[in-house]
Amino acid sequence: MRKRTFGMLAATAALAFTVSMAPPAAAEGNPPDCPKGYFCMYSGANQSGKLLKKVSGDWGGYVEGINSVFNNGNPCNGCDHVYFLHWPGIGNNYTRCFHFNPGPGQYKANISGAIGKGVKWGVNAPERASSGTGQSANR
């Protein structure tokens, strides 16, 4: 019994060591026309179709027909998250956080027919995260 328990513990420890030594997630390649350091909005799903807008800093405006987005930002303490304010067509504004590629966390998404209204770089959500008023979260 003791040998079996010891054998199971040794196997568990070996597995834990192997998992802890796994390499970190590799960054996904740059999507079309979206260089490192940019947040990009596309007309097609999965970063396809026309590049509608790319921004490397805070932005407030209006872009229709967004079907996918990608945060190709750089790792930066306090500035590698992007808050994307969009309107899904009918209803309230939504703010979603995207981490830089490759994460951890979501760094890209398909958003069917959204209207982009703002991008805010940083780790804190914008003041008007989901106001539903139609106002941009950016100044």
C-alpha cells in the first residue's frame, strides 16, 4: 500500500513539474494591416474583410459595420488593455476589455455589425462604461 501511494505521489509530482515547465502562450501573428501596438476593427469576421479603423491611442468617433476586433498592443504595465465602446445596433452601449495579444484573456472577438464609438487604453474602465446614452467614453 505504501509503495503504491509513494508511486502515485511521484507520478503526480512529475506531471506537475512537466505542466509548470510548459512554454508561455505564443503570440498570434499580426492580422492584416494591424501592426504591433494597434487596436484594429474589421468589416469581416475573424479579422477579415476591410480594415475599418486602427488606433494606437485613445480614440472617440463613429465607425459602422464592425464584425471583428483585435488588440495587437504591446505588453505595458498599466497600458496594455483596451476598452472598446461599441453599440451593437439597437440598445445600449457596451464596453468590453481586450488584453494585448496573446493574452491572458480575450484579445480579439467577432462582434456582428457593431458601431465603434471609442477606444480607451489602460487598465481602468472608462467613466461611462455602459451608460446607454450614446455618448463616447472618450474625451
